[in-house]
Amino acid sequence: MTELKKITKYKWEVPKTGNMRVPGIIYADKSMLKGLQKEGAVKQVSNVATLPGIVKASFAMPDVHQGYGFPIGGVAAFDWEEGIVSPGGVGYDISCGVRLATTHLEEKDVTPKVRELVTALYQGIPCGVGSKGSVKLSIDEEKRVLRQGSEWAVKHGFGENSDLRHTEEGGCLPHADPDVVSERALKRGKKQLGTLGSGNHFLEVGVVEAIYDPEAAKAFGLFENQITLMIHSGSRGFGHQVCDDFLAFMIKHVKKLPIELPDRQLACAMIQSEEGKRYLRAMACAANYAWANRQVMMHKCREVFLHLLGIGPRDLGMTLLYDVCHNIAKKEEHIIDGEKRTVCVHRKGATRAFPAGHGSLSDSYRNIGQPIIIPGDMGTASYVLVGTQNAMEETFGSTCHGAGRVLSRSAAKKKAKGRAIYRELEAKGIFVKSRGRHTMAEEMPEAYKDVSQVVEVVHEAGISKKVAKLRPIAVVKG
């Protein structure tokens, strides 16, 4: 058991020992620490700290749990010239992220038809393992999606130009190169654009239950009792295949490098090597696919609302608040020890949290800070936060991404045996539809940490600030 050093009530240090090049930093309250030690997340934080070129620290957010190589909920930055890039630091679901849309509707406008709405969304948005969408692509057209991201979707009638201004990176990483991805990845991506997927992916109709920061809420277009739509999904089979392909390659490649890895799952390449550059170009393709995927789904959800409620677009007023991903590696500039440096920031199960005044933000949010969307467990709450200068100074502009699992899928199914989870949720006023036979058990609320506790840690630590709390009323799960 690694002995953690308390820095503040919500910040703990994993001391630099052995081959660690930097210390680890974990954001958590005391009650969370025992579980992190037990499942091995702290060990993974230490392992990441041994990688070449890492700067400052290996970070973990309060929703951290064990993942492939890097912990889920991990953040690490590597020097752009002398550091590494690792597929395990991004994850299999490249650019998995969350999109939140606001509406003009209030809870009373939806309550009478909430059962019909969740059914209509379930029928209108393909979900589940291997689900196929109505957007059929040739290989050439798919490559255009990979280069253009959300812009491709908007050009083809799936949304508005204003959506691009409210999407991280405008919904497109420009260095995407479809020529470096495999035929198998392209084949898997051809028929899945506009699909939700399975596991923890979801659509959620929510109600704004509480406002904590009136100024930020106003800038974000949020008000109490408002109906919102949240979409959590990623790059589907395309991104999974990209990760699979490059992991298989890098596990062999890293053996040729003068790097001693504490875990083979940390397979990597130097950023400036041809192998590292190829991965980043392929990863960008998957990121762009994910942004386009969520853009298409939001448009289709808008159509479901309009048709079911029998109202016009102006009455609905569905507007994208923000789309932000939480599985990605990006070239960014940060001040480190008083010096501006270019680094590759890996955020795996962690969300970008840039402050007011940052040049990457659109005019809508330049004076208030970047919106951060933190989904819960379908049975409690989700949150909207805002980025802070403290995050820029401490965590490379990063914060948590959700509740974080505490039970494996098999353990959750065992605990749910004999229970009707959907009926338990209905008793709370939450109507759920799911495609997978075991999804409801695997995704039961008890499988996750208390999202309110997770959010309280990042809020009190100052790496993001609470803006609003959302209560779910209708959920579609894969």
C-alpha cells in the first residue's frame, strides 16, 4: 500500500519513489482513498509517473478507477519534443464525450408524455452493441467525416453552424489523416455514424433542479425547471479498432526503445517518432468521428422532440450548450514552473476545464469559462460546471468526467440479481429504456460512486466550479 501524503483536504500526493520521474497527485476526500488503494488505481498513477517526458505530476481525478494502463480519471502531460504518447492514456473509446443541449421547455411541458418520449428516443436513435445507423457512408465519404468531424454533419443538414462554436476544438482536429487507419477500422465505422452504442453510453432527458452560479447559468442558457438533453457516446467501433491496432503495434515497438515499462499496457511511442505521429493522426480521425456522431444524434433527438410534442423549432429552442470529450491526447501550451511549454496532455476519463479568457473558447463563453458536463449514474443527478484558472495552474486545465465505477460489470450483475432496476428507477420518476439484456444491471446506480461527492471534491479543490444540477427523468441506455 502506497503511503499517501495529505496536501489539502481534497488533494493527496503519491510520493516520488523508485523509477517515478514525478510525484502523483490525487484529488479525493479521505473516504475515497481506501477504495482507490484496494483496486490498484494508485499503483497506476505511480506507473504513469515513470514514463519518459512526463512533466509536473501524474494526476488522478476523484472519479478515478483502474483502467487499461493509465487509470480512468487520469491526466498526464508529456513534453512535446522529448515525451511519449500512449494509446492506454487515451482509452479504447477515443473522444468519448458528453454533449448537453438546452431547450425552451419546462418539466411540466414534458411530464405528460415522458413515457412516450423515452420510447420515441429509444426507437429513433440506434443503440446497443454493433448498432447501425441510418447514415450510410461510402469509404470515401467516411474519410471526409474523419477529416471534417462535426462540420461534415452540419454541412449535411445535421444541425447548425452555431453548434461548431459550442463544441471543443470546433468539433475537428485538423491533423486527422484517414490514410493511417486500417481497412478494418474503416469498415467498422461505415455504418455506425449516428448511433449511441452500448455500456455506459446514454441519452438523458433532464430537468435543471438547482442553480449554484446564476451568472454562469445565464451565460450557459440554463434556468430552473428547464428540460435538457444529454448525449454520452464516442467513436464507436471505429475508435475501438484504431486503439486496438495501435496498441498491438506499440506493444512490439516499445521493446525496441530504451524504456523500462512497469506495465506492458503502458506501451507507447515517442511523440516525435513516425510511430507516435501516426497514432496521433489516427486518433484525430476517431476524435472527429465521435464529434460527428454526437452531432448527428443531437439532430435526430431534436426531430423526435418536435414530432412527439407537436411543436415547432422555435418553441422547442433546442440549442447546444457544449460538447466536450474525455478520452483524448492533445497538443497544448501550459505554464510549467513559470515557463510556457508545449506538451501532449493525455486526458483519460478526464474533462478539459479551461478558464475565462482562454483563447480556445468561443465569444459566448470567453468571459465566463468553458462549460463542463459531468454525467451521473442515471438514478441520481448530473452536473454542469465551469472551468477555472486554478485548473490551468494545477491540472493542465482538467477536471473529473463523471461518477466513476466502484463495481465491475460482473459484480453489478450479481448485486442486481432478482431485482427489477427499471422499476426501482420508475419509482423515483425516472423512465428508462435499454437495448442490452444485462445493461440495466451493469449500469445500476450502485455500480458508481456518488457523483455529488465527486463534484464536491473538484469544486472545493477549485479545479472547476458548480453551475447547475440536473435531475434525470428519461434515460435511453445501450
